[in-house]
Amino acid sequence: MNKKYLLLIPAALAAGAVITHHLSKKHHHCCHHQHHCCSQQTKIAENEPVYLRETQTSGHGL
Amino acid sequence: MYYSNGNYEAFARPKKPADAAKKSAYIVGSGLAGLAAAAFLVRDGQVPGNQIHVFEELDLPGGSMDGILNEQRGYIIRGGREMEPHFETLWDLFRSIPTLENADVSVLDEFYWLNKADPSNSQTRVIEKRGNKLASDGQLTLSRQAIEEIAKLVLTSESQLDNVKINEVFGSDFFKSNFWLYWSTMFAFEPWASAMEMRRYLLRFVHHVGTLQNMSALKFTKYNQYESLVKPLIKYLQDHGVKFQYNTVVNNIVVKQNDTQKQAVKIELTVKNEKQTLDLTTDDLVFVTNGSITESTTYGDNEHPAPQTHPIGASWELWEKLAAQDPTFGQPAKFYQDIPEANWTMSATCTFSDDRIIPYIQKITGKDPRSGSIVTSGPVSIRDSNWLLGISISRQPHFQQQKSNELIVWLYGLFSDQPGNYIHKKIADCNGQEICEEFLYHIGVPENQIAEIAQAANSIPIHMPYITSYFMSRQAGDRPLVVPKGSQNLAFIGNFAETKRDTVFTTEYSVRTAMEAVYQLLDVDRGVPEVFDSAFDLRTILSALYYLNDKKRLAELPLNQVEKVGLNAFLKKIHGTYLEEIFKAEKLL
């Protein structure tokens, strides 16, 4: 077999594996178009600085 | 109008447009956009200066470009705009504007020479625990997941980000990173700000990812931006005969429409409380600055907070009147209504006349604020401040009239809804002395000295109800195009007009929209410099990847076995190629 194809086969297999891996991953906590989709599931504790706690609000108060 | 890049178009001068001599121009607002529009009309459009009229509501020009010495209150800076080398239209303009001191030296020359001699370099970007440098300062501390979220946002088409907010696309890992702390405090992004705008910033400034930690990419004017940029520009325009009309409120611009065309036919204005109208023909060009981030600004003093009033003011009212005539003129309410309570609305200018705070500034910045060099290089942010207080100290003197014993510090608090750590009040409820005391507390001044030093200083609280309105979440169409479809003689300029790819809250955006407006309405036959193209430069993208991972090579990235196999196959494939050379040059290999 041509050397060029020998290189391409593992590359294609690896790429396929990476894509499969990502597709099979559970959707993480961020998603577009859903209000506060992220912030509802974040793990920012009450003792964190204000600027971190405010990331969980819509800007209308903690 | 078309975009260009490179020296060929940059150094060329356009021919005089047909009918330029017949045209008159009416510019609403004398902020940077309005002044730039006048300058491009003169320089590139070759419209006679005395046919250009600038209407300004206030009794001085400059819009949001600061600062000023107010005889009653003292030195006032509402805020300065950060600037960088790739503000293509801004520098295209200021290469032609002489400095006040020497007509043979342009504003760009002065700026260039000064920043060569005194470059920006922040030694401390973030402090906490009363004046101590954040242990991880200098690193972006992004997790893999956070980097993936950044990549996902960048790869999302702008059309899919209508009304999406930043805290809807990022998770806790991202927000806990220094990247977000640097990013949000440098550009004034709140978590609920527009993800669309955040994406534009990520792309527009991707070439600065490696300098977020030390802000070495920033450049600064000699004095405040009013004195170093606005005043020379005003002189240039006055020298060319441009007419300025102050204390003039434009109440409405009547636009006549048919199926395909829109034409401004009348300006309704109030000049010193007297109503007037101005009839327009197609040879009369109208440039409107729609909206303003410093509209309805109020000031306090050492003993009094700034009044918390927020009428929408003339610039927003005018935009509303225009929007009511045509849906393509945008949705102004989207930007000024429902501004979150927690938003940044307050800044303060503190003037110190004695040396007592110098050691604390030196400890943080490593620089002597009296040396004449840049001190903080943009903001120093206080991580554990409930107000997320930021400190900025420019080259001193920051004002030409400033005395040698005076030190001017600009403060801003990104969260307005929380009591301070030392002063248990919301920043908006504080007088100047109280804001100064909170600042002194955070930089480590002993508590028994705080009140005395703050009392001796002169601190002006400044309330700007619309200061972050550029970043309100929005959708396509909320901002009118610079020249709306079918418009014959009406253009929108400034940071609430829509142009492709560029980022608001910048001087560049003001000048770009002005240039595009003039070039379109006058049909100036020269390319408008495109937004800097770093987002299309593979070298820059790879370099950003290197810095986002805190200077890790590809082999050092936390990859799983499958990914490692994929990476090795890829590296094998590019071995000995041009791609490998680029990856090596950008330190990824």
C-alpha cells in the first residue's frame, strides 16, 4: 500500500474516535438560549467573592 | 464603500467626490464619532468646512471622552477608553490631526513616540486581602472545560446568539478563572451582558490573549483623552471652518419614506430653549449619534453622593423618535430600559495632595506614581471587593494643569448592588470620602489612617446610569446599520450603530462608524480599513491556544488516550511541513 495511505488510516481512525467520544459525551451544563441554564447548575459557594456569586444572577440582586 | 487593508490604500488619498462642494452636513453630537465624521468630511470628502455643522446639547464638545478640571468640584474622569495599535480607522484619522503644541507633529506621532518610550506593563493585575497580589496573578487558570466553552462561543455564528447572555454560555469553571476576572474588569463585562458582544471581543482581540495578564498591548495618551485627542481634533476642525453650535438639542429628524428610499427632510431642534426647524434637501447629509453611555451623568463630592436620577435624556429621546418612524432604525429601549441593579454605574475620581498613599501604590504596582510613567497600565482589580473595585492610575500629570503634588486615581465598581467591605453601603449611596475610604482599605492602608487620608483627598463620585448599555444583550436589528437600507442622506454613528465585526465601547468603533458613514453618503472612493484581521491569522489563533492553556505545549495538554492517539497522528502528518513550522513558532511544539 502507498505510504501516504498508511499514514492516513490511523489519522482517520483517531479522528473518528475523537468525534465518537465527543458525541457520546453527556451535554455539559452550558447551553445556549436557555435562561440561566448554566448558572442554575454552577458550584459557586456563598463564601466566594461577590463577582462570582453575581454570575448566578440576572443582575437584579443576589 | 468597501473595506481594504495594507499600505496601498492606507497611504492613498481619494479623489474629490462628485458634488462634494454642494453638500452640507449636519452632525448631531460632538462626541468622538461626530468629530471624526466632520474630520473625514473635510479630509477625505473635501466638503468645505463652513458647510459642516455640529450640534451639541452641552456647552462643550467631546461626548464621553474625558476628563475635565471643574472649578467647583476639581478633577473629573468618568472613565477612559483603552486603546491599542490596531484601531485602524482611529489611527487613520489621528495621523492627520496636528498636536496643539507642534503643528508638525501629529497626534499619532506623539502617541507613538510616547508609548515607545514608556510602554505599558502591569506588574500586578489583581490584588486581594488588602493590597496583596493574587497568588495566581499572571496565569489565566482556565480549565479544559472553560477553554472548550470559549471555543464553542467563538465557533457559534453570531446569528445564533440573539439575546443570549454571557452567563448562559459559560459555567462555573470559566467564571472562577483569572481569565474572566481579567476580561470582565478590563472591558467592563457583567455576567448578564451580551454573549454576542463577548464573542465579538474574543475574535476582535484574539491577538491580545497573551497580554491579558500584563496589559502590555495597551497604549495611553499623554494626558487624559479629552486633552490629548478631543482638543487637537476640535482645533483641526475649527481651522477648517467647521461650525460648532452648543446648547443645541436635536429633538427630532423627520424622515420621508417611499418603498425604496428614506430621506431626512427636516431637523427639529431647540437652541437655548427656542424651538427651530431646519429643512433639508438631498444635498444635506445628516449624521446622528444615537444614544449615549454618559447621558444623564450626575456628580457628587466628598460629602455628597452623586444624585441617583436617570432621565433618558436627549440622545436616547432622539433615537426613540427616529425608531418610531422606521423599524430599521433600531430598538433603543433594549439598551436603556431594564438596566440591572447590579450593573456598573459608578466611578470616582480621587485627587490626593499628600504622599501618604504613595507607598501603598508602589507596593502594588512596583512603580513610583510621581515618576511620570504609566502607573497601573489599565486597571488593578480587587478580587475580594464586594463592589469589584478597580483602580486605574495613568501617567501623572493626567491633566496639563495638574500640580506636581497632586495624584489622581480613577476608581470604578462593577457591582452596584452590594455593600462595601469597609463601608457597609452600596457604592451608589456613598459620598466621595466613603468611596475613597473603601479604596484605601483595600490597598492596605491601616484602618486608623483611612478616614483622615480620605478626608484630605478630594473624591468625586460619578453616577452614569447608562455606562454599560452598549453591552446589554441584544439581537440583530436592535442597532441600526450605519447607513440604513435605502437611506439617501441619513447615517447613524457611534457605538449604537451597527457595523460588522468591530467591538463597541471603543474609540475605534466611534471613528469606524463615522468613516463608514461619510464614505457611504459621499461615495468616497477609497477603502475603509477593515477591522484588524487577527481572527483570520493562523499564527494568532495558535498563539492564543498556547496562552489560554497557560503556556502549555500540545504535548502537555491534559488529553485522554484517544485524543493523544489523534494528536500523535496529526503531528506525524504535519512533520516537516509549513504547518509544523507555524506550530513551533507559536510554541505549541
